Amino acid sequence: MKRRSPGPRDLTDWERLRQLTDEDIAKAVAEDPDAAPLLDEEWFKRAKLVLPDPKLPVTIRLDRDVVMWFKQGGPRYQSRINAVLRAYMEAHRKPAARPGGKPVKRGRGGAPR
């Protein structure tokens, strides 16, 4: 069994965070130009859940050194292989056109939306 190395040391000041009020947090978010806006009940009422297309299980033969290189990056190596293949596909895919000349919008799985 593989041993997991300890993660980075936690430098979070949890006591200071526990003492923050909702108003303190809202003020900090409003003052931070990089922060996303706070989401309110109205936003959640209008929100629409969008699930990713399910993955298609396949069997593919790859060179041993290629697989080992991806595995050295840790868990989720298959997702990284998928990301590399997706980047290649998107770089080489010609835009499909609908009747009338409009491009077809595609979801993450490549299927037309």
C-alpha cells in the first residue's frame, strides 16, 4: 500500500475566522476586487443545475512509459489523459455548421447542444 505524504501545513487562523460575523465577511468580499459576488436566495432560485456528460468507459492500449508518466502525477491520472486528448481534439476540430451557416455549440462531451 502506498504511503501518503502529509499535505501542506495548515496556516489558517481558525479562531479569527470563527469570530467573523456575516457583516465582516460581506464587507471583505465587497472590498476584494478578485472575490466573486456573494450569492443570495434569489440567485439560488434562478440557478440551474447542469451536470457534465457521463464518461464513456473504453479500453485503450498506451505505451507503458506514457501511462507511468501520467500516474507519477498522482490520483486522477485518467482525467489528465482525458484533458490532453480534449485539448488536442479542440485544437484540431473544424467547427461544425448548422444549416444556415451557424456553428454548432457543443457540450463538454462533444455532443451538440
